[in-house]
Amino acid sequence: MNVGLAAGSVLAVALVLGAVWFSTTGTSSILEGDDDPDAVSSPGESIEFTVDEGESVSAIADRLEEAGIIESALRFRVLATFTNRGEAIRSGEYDLLAGSTANSVLTVLTTAPDENVIELTIPEGWRIEEMADRVAELGIATREEFIAAASRLDYDFDFVAALPEGTTNLEGYLFPDTYNIAVGASAETVVLLMLQNFDRRVTDEIRAGFEAQGLTLHEGVTLASIVEREAVISEERPTIAGVFLNRLEAGDILGADPTVQYILGGVPESVAAFGYWKVGLTRDDIQIAISPYNTYLNGGLPPGPIAAPGLSALEAVAFAPETDFYFFYACGEDGEHEFNVNQADHDAAQAACLGG
């Protein structure tokens, strides 16, 4: 066999497949890729990453995926190739965030530092307080200023004007992404940029998808925020969304841990002890957390989102497939769920996981 010819053929096929993927996925989808938090690291965790002089794009992509900074090395390679930014990657040391999009990481690796610009990265699944902490950490604005700006409901967007009565902040609508913030920008400017991004990224197709599911935009974003926090493995998001839609249709409780975590994340003592998202909820946690956000004690959706859903979580809800599954249960440390149709199988799955 002619090894050189075979290798060339493989490369050509790979480029053709990449071109097909790029053309069918669409420029905006690739450029605005919604890579999901990888199980290797916690979403938002800062990770030191070094790009060596002369290192190939393929090697960089593989190491980024292994570190849990991006979900897909393939997406990164294709994006770098078809936007002609692969050769512009700069060697050096970087502080990157786990669960970043391929596009945001590529932007960091190809952009020279600008002393007049502060890069703000907001991962999927963060609540307003976490965003405020990051904004304060970077010196953009104080925590209090950001929370105040995110609590204003007078921004000129149709979806803000349509928020239900009783809404107190913009939870769920501050789109997770990487933003270049000019030094000296106000907290209101940061919030405005995030709302503009939400308005652009949540397309007419997604909004129509919510409507087809029998959901308003606010209900769709609310459910997507729960799916965002429930799913560790991105491929499970549509199925999880389908389970929740089945429960909503039946008028049942959602029974979603993240909604209880959201309540506890507003209690300073709990945050000090367990962070904003307490892992390992107890029965006492569920019973004590008296709130309309507690989906164990209240049927249907909570009053509003519990975090900022990313694009894939929004799409999972808008385009959720029909499913017979009504239960799911996570067993083990990888976050993978077992899905079941009936209570008996669900109970058996829990018992097996607990060694019963």
C-alpha cells in the first residue's frame, strides 16, 4: 500500500467531512458553539493552560478537551480551520475556564491582551450572584452594582417587558458567553450586552419550539435552566427535557434537585458552608426549603429560571423529542442518568445504586 497516498486520502476525507459539517451546521452555530461543561472539571473552574511554541492545532484541541476546558476537540479544530485562526494561536500561559465554548477559547488564544478591555466569561448554569462575584473579581463593577443592574426591569426588550408580575430580577436572561468589556464600563452596560446576546441567540425557531411545547418564552427559559443544572452529559439534555415535559403535562411535580439548591443558594449560611449549589441534598433540605421554587413541594414550574441556560439547554427544551420516560436517576460520579418509564423500575434503579 502507498502509505503517503493513503494518508493524503484520509486527510482529504477529513477536510471534506469537516466542510460538510461546517456547511450543514451553519457559520453562526459553529462560531457561537455551545460546548457544554465537561465532567472532567467543575463548570467555571479556572484552569492553567500552556500553549507551547509550534504546537499543532490538533494537539492543542486534544489537550483542551482532556482538561475539560472544551467539550469537543473536533469542534475546535474545525472552527480553527474554517475561520483561518489556527495559525494565529499564540504560545504562552493562559487562565481558561472549564466548560468554555470552543469559540471563546479560540478567541482568547488568538487575541493579544488589551489593557483597555477586560474579558468576562460567564459559564452556562451560573446564577446572578455567581456572575456578580466574577464581575467584582475582575474589577469591572462591585458585586452590589451588578446585582442592582440585574434587578432592573426597564431594559428595552420585548422579553423583559413580558416578564410575569412579581419578577424581581433577570435570572436566566443574562446569556452565558465570553464578553470583552471596556475598562470603565458600568454594570448596566454589562447587563445590556448580555441581554442583547440573549435576544440574538434565542432565535425565532427556538421561541417557536417553546410554543410548540405549550410553553411561553419565560416558561421555556425556566425549564431550560433546570435542564442546564440537571444534565452533566450533554447528550442527555433532550431526554431530561422530555421527562420534565411529560411531568408538566401530567400536572405532576418535577422533583428537580437544582430548584432546591437554588433556594439554598440564597441563604448566606448555606452558601458559606456548601457554595451556591449544595451537592448531596438531604430530606431535611427538601422539606425545610419552603418556597415556590421547590419543585418537590409544588407542582409545575417554579416562578422563574434558576440559572442562565446555554444554547444547547434551550434547544433541548424547544426541540425535545417525545419520550415515554417519566423518571431518571443519577448513579455514580460521572453524572450519567438511568431513565425509566415506571415507578417500580425507578425504585429498583435507586436501590441498586445504593447497594440495596
